[in-house]
Amino acid sequence: MLEKYRYNVARCARCGICRAKYSEKVHYVCPVREHTGGFEHYFSRGRVAVAAGILEGAIDYSPELVDVLYTCLGCKSCVEQCGSVDMRNGKSLVDTAKIVREMREDAIALGLEPKIMQELHATVSKTKNTFGGNLEEKNKLAKKFELPEKGDTIFFSGCYGVYRDRKEAEATIKILKATGAAPAYLADKEWCCGVMEYWGGNTKVARDMALHNLEALTTAGVKTLVTACSGCLDTIKDIYPEIIEDKLPFKVIHISEYLADLVEKGELKFTKEINKTVTYHDPCHLGRHARIFDAPRKVIESIPGITLKEMERNREASGCCGSGIGAVRALEPDLALAITNDRIKEAVATGAEVLTSACPMCVEQLTLAGRASKAKLEYINLPALVAEAMGL
Amino acid sequence: MNVVRVKEHHPLYSELSVIVGSKYTTDSDFAVWAYSRDSSPVPGKVPGIIVRPGSTEEVSEIIKLANITHTPVIPRGGGASIFGFPAGIPGRSIVIDTTRLDKLIEINEENMTVTAEAGIGVCELGTKLTEKGYYANLVWAPYYADTLGGLIGGVMGGGWSTRTQVVGPNANHILGMKVVTPTGGIIQTGGGPGTNVHRKTTFMRDGGGPDTTGLFIGDGGTFGIKTEITLSIYPLETVAKPRGFLFKSFDDIWSAISKLMAIEPFPYTNLVGLAPNATALFMSDPCWVLLCYTRGYEEEEVTTKIKVVDEVCKAAGGELGSEAIHMQASAAGTGEMYREMGKLASIGMWVFLETHVPKEDLPRLFNKYAELIDQRFEEKGIKEYGGIRMDVMLPVGHGECYLSTNVYWQVNVPEARKKVMEIADEFVNVTINDGLFATTAQRIPAGVTGANWSPSYYEFMRTLKRAMDPNNIINPGHWGL
């Protein structure tokens, strides 16, 4: 509920740094402001002002406002630029992504959830995955790689890894096995992590997913959870503790962190040179949300033959892929595409041959837009790139 | 919570949509609410409709329509003003959001000028000039939020850069403007192209008749809506050195400041005096601190100037600060200290009580205002709301000083805000009654400023406003007119 953020909403200084269009670090802060009518309610300061108006009882939720709320990508570019800190807990003082999420939750409670989001959440509730796929697919993956159900190290495939980009999931499993991690896999007991439901405002479904997964993981004896999906990583690592109001009894890492650690120890062995120039897209949920910027770069740079070329906006200042946890892509496809095209142009400007990222959702969004615009780029997820260089 | 379903459009919704396009027109309740306030704690006024025009001609058409229908217009830049957004007529006014007019038109390296649309962000303009090796005298804060037009209209002197203390405010560096007048006419000031029909290049404000450019500086947008602005630019300095000195008392630091500001040429580019209540933010043992930043084009020039600063500060009892203090001087001198204003929210909710004081009055008035604010803090129980204040003083030229008491409070309850605003209102009134100036040209300071004009000057301004804006369309009520 937005009420939880009353203190934070009132503390926005309305200074407007979140509307800066150009600074030494970023060309523009909010991609949504850039690709819409650009009114205040399309970026952080105005969204927080609207939240204040609701809390003060001056304005109410309406279908039109709900449409605007679902244009927020949750990319946290504004939060990054704002930089204000809540001295009570060290967290971001004005976390607009969270504030908008709470407003979405309130709108859902009023029966104002957009139809597409209702359908998505119903699908997740029913099928336990985002795409309405059969959980049997996860059993097939477990069987193919002879993955046990229990173990210290659990691979969390997420929905994308199984129903959209199987290559990413398979590459991750191969890497984990080849490097001696002996991964286990929950298979059909692994439900959607709940990322789309949580950020989409459907806390109930997100909570159901979280509680189920935590129980399944605990039963499986998890000590370390490894995932290649930045959405799953951030949700399990940062949102699950918020949902259960407790610390997790296990460690959550992204495959890039696992690999970077091996690089550090000199234990990652490559058998093939990839003589290509590569550019890396920072996923919002891995970067600004989970603060992982160095690990994927360390891994990419360790691959023999690869030259890493950074896009103009990178790391904390990275542009969003435009997907907005699928919600913006589903509800505002033209807006999402315009934002993705900006990113594709930046990737092309580096002169790179390959565009990689550490999130299947980003890779899918960039691939679709890049191919549509006939950009001369090859799109590959980070685990697949590493697996190729390892000869797996 | 109730759900609002349908709201009638603003009476000019269709006409305005035809002018700027429906994508850039909105009158949704949440949209106008989001435009009701600036970055100050001053209570907001909700406008009737917002438009984001994309050209000077569109601005002109909006103004003509407003005149026909007698609808008030409020121009708005970055929305970063710190003392209240012009009120207009709530529920009816048209807010012209100028931020779509954001093109950098030309950097003219031969004439050392830059021309940009008025809605360009100051940070964007500043960054693009830096990339070319130049600077303009823009603003040190809010660097990321201000627009060029908002800065020039909304701030005393048209903006304050980190070099203002030695080269004067931005007003001294503005060459000309394109302005949409309150009746919808489009004029070009500055004596250059657009003023003299035969002149092709360069601007000279004091040529071609009276200097009308000044009419639009610090006017809060009331005399017209700026759409293009030409400024002088200068090559970036190549050498810069910071210096931080610690002082035991106000008398000691003031002795150093007053001696330094009397020297010609100035041995500093930026000089900031901080009271212990401000240095407590970065020092475990807070004291009076003088931050100096000297820029130049030759190592020898800067070294010589810094030597002068050292001698004056030491003679006044100053102790050379640590490397960390010098870094603070760098942050102040480059503007970094003030740029990321959002971070101020970490310290607390804030209001800046700023004014300009003649040099000879500074010690007396500094103490007077410190006592006044202390007393009000006590009376109103501001400390119970986590209230703190930070006092800052800066010399400006040889004879003026900027003085600011930044008030922060921690508890966001309406009564806290109300009580702090009572102090702020009193401060504006007291300082203007002491013959000082408000630094901003927005709602509250503009009202108090107008109320303190002499009868003859008030009459002159009223005549001017009536002549230029016969329907009182733009910022009605500004300066009490």
C-alpha cells in the first residue's frame, strides 16, 4: 500500500534532478519522459507528486492514472540520479519504482488493474509460470541434464530460461556442471519467482510464488541459489526477505558472480577464442537494483579474443532495455520499442558485433527490436557466450 | 479511496490541442496536480491545463488564445524554484511548460556566443559547452533541474555561477533573447538580428536603443515568455587550485573575507564562508571554514593568487585545512557541492532563506538574522521536528555579500512545514524591510518585493505591465500587480 511510503513521498525535494536530460553521466534520466508527452507525471518527480496528492486525498485513482502508472519501467534510473538516502535505514529515500509499485497495488485493490495484467497474473496463478507453459518442461530439463532435486547449489532457471530462451538455461547448467558445482534443480517445484507480479502490483500472487519457492528451496537443502535471470536474482535476493520480513537462510548469486569468482581464482578454463567485439547491456535488475556491475564485465573480458566496448550509457547510468518487467512491453508496446531502439542505436554506435546481457528478458527485448530495425548485431545471453568459449 | 471516472475538459483543451498537439496537452486531475508545486515547501496552486509547446510560434498562439479568452498563463521551466510557483487562477490557468523548447541552436566560436532555446536544461547546455572547451555563467544549483529561461527569469541577476563572485551574475553575460510578449508578439532583444532589420550577426544590448533585455531578467516570466537566449561564452580555465582555511570565530573569518573581497583582481574565483552549523555536516569538530577555489589559465597566475589567499587568511588567524577540507573547496568551486540537490533531501526537508547584504552591514545583519531564527526555532519548537540550520556567506564583487540560512527539518507533518514557512515568510519580509534583496523572483519574494517599491516605482511598473500586458494574462498578481 502507498500508505507505507507516506514518509518517503513527502520527503521528495522536488529538485528535478530526475528530469535532467543531459549530464556528464547520462543523456537523459527517464526514458519514459523522453518518449511520451513528457509531462511531470511521466517521470519520478511528478509520479511522486501524484502519490502525494493521493495520500493527501486531493486526487484519486482513475483508469487514466492507472495507464500512466503502468508506463513506469521500474528501471530505477531516477533513483540512481536522486541519490537521497533514508537515514533511518540507509535505503533510497525516494524510490519511485517502489512508490509506483505500491500505487499499482492500490489500483488493483480498487479493481483498476489493466486487463492484460489481470490475464498475466491469472496465468501465473494457474500455471505457476509467466508464459502459461507446462511445468513438465522443467522436469524435461532436469532429466536431460540428470539434475537432482536436492543439493547445496540449486540452479533457478526462471520462466524465461525454460519457456523462452532454453539456450540460456542449458548453457548455465553446462557451466555449473563443468566447473564442479554439481547443481540441483527444483524442476516442476520451481514456480515463477514473482518478479512481474511483484512489480506489477499484484502482491498476493507474488507472495504465493515466494512462499512456495522458499519452502521448496528449503526442502531441497539449498545453501547457494544460482540463477542467470536478473529478475529472479533481484526478486529472490531482495524482495523475498521483504515479503517474509526475515533474512534468507541461503545465499543468492547471479551466474556472472559465480563466473567472476572463478576468473578471480584462475579456475575458469576456456578452450575457444571468440574473436569478436562485444558490448554489454546492464540489466536494470542486475545493475541498479542488485548493484552488480563488475562481475559480468570481468567474465566477458576474461574470454580469449573478446574486446569489450562499452555503450555510452553504462553501469549505473545504463539505459533500460524498454521491457519494464514485461509490463510496459505488454501495455505500451510502442513506448517500449522506442526505448529499446535507443539502446540498440547505442549498441550499434560502439561498433560491436555482439550485444550481450545477463538477463533473458533484456536479451529478448533487444533481439526483437534490433532485428526489426535490421541492426547489424548478434544477440547472445552471457551464459551462452561463456559456454561457447568453454567449448560446452 | 474513491475512483474518479470522468472530468470535464478545461474550456481551452481542444483549442490548445490544435496548437501544440494532444500529445502535449493535458488537463487530467493528476497531471495538473503534479504541476501545482515547485521545489519549495510553499503550498501549491493547481493550474487548469498544461501545454508543452515545441516552438516560439506555438507559444505565441497560446498567448493570443489566452488573451482572447482572458485566461491566465503561468510560464514554467524546470519547476525548481525555491519560493513558490506563481499562483495564477487555480483550476483555470494555463501552465506553459517550456521544457520541450530544448534545442541548442548554435555555439558560435568566432563570436564566442551560444544560442539555445529557453527550455534547455542548464546541465545540458553546460555539458555541451564543456565538451567544446567553453563555459557560460549559468548556475551552480539547481544545475540539473533549471532551464535556461527559468534561470534567467526566476533568479535575481538571471543566475549565479561558480564564477559569479568575480564576473557578476549571468545578467552580465546575456546578449539577447527571443521573447513572446504578453499579447503574443515575438520580439528579439539585444540589438542584433531581429532588433535591427539590417544587422545579421552578434548582439550588443546597449546598442539599437534602450537595453530591453534587462526587462526580462529576474521578471519571473511576467513580461514575456523567453523562447531563445544568446549568451557569451568563455574558454574553460586550464588551472584550478582549492584552499580551505579553518577559523575560530565569525570575526576572524569575516576579517579574511572582507580583506580578500577588497583585492583587485580577486585572488579567488569562488569563496564560500561556512558557519560551524554547516561544517558539522563534514567535520567531527566543526568550526568556521572558508573554502576558496581559484581558476586561471596559467599555473603561475593561480599560484600567485593562492599565495595571496594564504597570506590574508593566516593574518586573520586562519589555519590551513586538511586535504579533506581542500576537497570541500573543490566541490564548492566546481559546483559539485550544490549540484545534486536531491541529496539535500537526505539531510531533511528544506527551505533556503537567502538574501543579499551590503558588505558593511554583513556582520550586524548576520548576527541579527541568526538571533531571529534561533528565537523562532525556540518559540515554534522547530527542534522538536529535527530542525537544524546551516549558515553560508559568499562575497559578490567588492561590495555585496550573499547570505543564506538553510533550514532543514526531519518530520514531514503539516504543522512543521507551516511553522517553518512562517519563519521563511518573516525572513523575506524582514530582509526586504532592511533594504536587502530576495534572490528569487517567484511568488512570495516577488510579492514582498513589489510591496516595498516606492509609490513612484510601483506606478511605473504598473504602467509598464498594463502597457505590455493589457489583459494581465501572464502571472497575474506578480509583484502585486
